[in-house]
Amino acid sequence: MKFEIAERIVTESRQFLFLRLFMIQQAKKRREHLEVNNPDSPLLSKLTPSAVGAEYKSICFELINNLKMAHHEPGD
């Protein structure tokens, strides 16, 4: 149940969309900077789209694992 709710939040929330876009944008900037200033850097392999996607998933799963379910009655 927790993961179903969390999955819906992650896929429908604008904040998660903005987080993903921000992470992609920052990785692209870091990669471009490294390509110009340090093309032999081992960090370049960590700034691929798939690596950024994996990092995003990791952050989302960490958030999901820390969710606390709370039940409230109307008017609480």
C-alpha cells in the first residue's frame, strides 16, 4: 500500500518532475564543464543519462522508505 501511494505521488507530483528536471540539468552542466576542463575525468562516466536516472530513482526510493503512514478521521 505504501509503495502504491508513493508511486502515485512520484509520477503525478510536479515537485518530483521538477526534481528530475533539475537533476538532469545539473548533470548536463557538470558534464559539459568536465568535458572542457578535464576530459579524462572518471566522473564523466557517472554523469550519463542512465546514471542520473539511477540517482533519481535512488532518491525517490529513499523518500518512499521514509514515508510514515498516518490515518486521520474527517475533522482531525
